[in-house]
Amino acid sequence: MNKYLILLLIIGFCSASHLLVNGNFEQPLSVGWLSSIGSQSTSDTIDQQTYFQPDPDYEVRVRKYDATHAKLYQTVDIPTTDLDFSVDANLYAYEYNTAATYWAAAAVCLRYLGQNGNLLGETRIAHRSMHCSWTSSSYLHIINVSTGNAWQSFTFNVAQELTTNLPLVNQQSIKKIDVVLLDTTNGC
């Protein structure tokens, strides 16, 4: 059986304006965010509390235990890829069954989309269990989080990320970005 946990404090695009709606999670999650849990059990949750990190504001937890996935996501129309993205995240992935056929992963994903929502490329900030099959490619860049279950800050410029790590993705074709807080597994 696989389990992992994502906790997020705040995410946002920094530019002339903040593009995410409710990127700091201070409003109810129904404001700006959509959620999906596959095959939900009582252990699978997406919730927000003030005690996930020792500060007074809200954080979000996406927790999957038995489901195939749990995710919280938002699609943002972008004027340009010259945007700074920042997130404080606590990512944790763990395999209870260490057979090579099972794996788990916790990630903050930026999915770069064309005008019609077609996927052009993706960046994943991820903590992965030992047998996770995710690998970087010309269209997928994985930023590995080697220390799980600890709060960490990540900041990068989207245009620079695309130029450096996803050079085959046409930046001019990117019109939207999906911001996804994801936990997933290949099965239990």
C-alpha cells in the first residue's frame, strides 16, 4: 500500500499582478480551486487548516492513502511566460510495500498548456518513492525534493525554466498554466 502527503502554505505567480485566485488559501478552497480524488476512501483528504505549519495563516493538505490520486488544481490564463513562480511546500512520498511494482509521488506541478488546453510540457517539484517511474525528458522537468516531510521554498522564472530545462516546448504557444497539487501512485 502506498501513501503520501502534500502540504502547501502558499503558491503564487509574481508579476505585475498575482494570477492565481486564492493562491494563499486564505479563502475557502472552492474559491479558485478544483479538486479530484480517485476512488476516495475516508483516509483521502483535501483540506485547509492553520496548524499544518507553525504560523497563523492557512495551508492546504492533499493526502492520498487508498485512492489512485488526489489533486487540487487551477488553470490560469497567462499574458507571458516571463513570470516568477514561488511555492512553500512540504512534500512526502512513501511506499509501504517496497515491491518494485508500486510507487508513490507528491508534487507541485506546472502544466504548460496551449490555447485549447493541450499539454505542451510540464515542471514537477516532486518527492518520489524509490520505485517511482517518473523521469525528466524534453517535455517534463522534475525538480527532485530529496528531503521529504520538511517545509521548503521553491522559486523560479517560468521563461527561464522553459529555456533551460524544456527547450523543445514552444514558449510562444503557451497561453495557460495549470497549477496542480498532486499526490499519485500506480496502485496499492
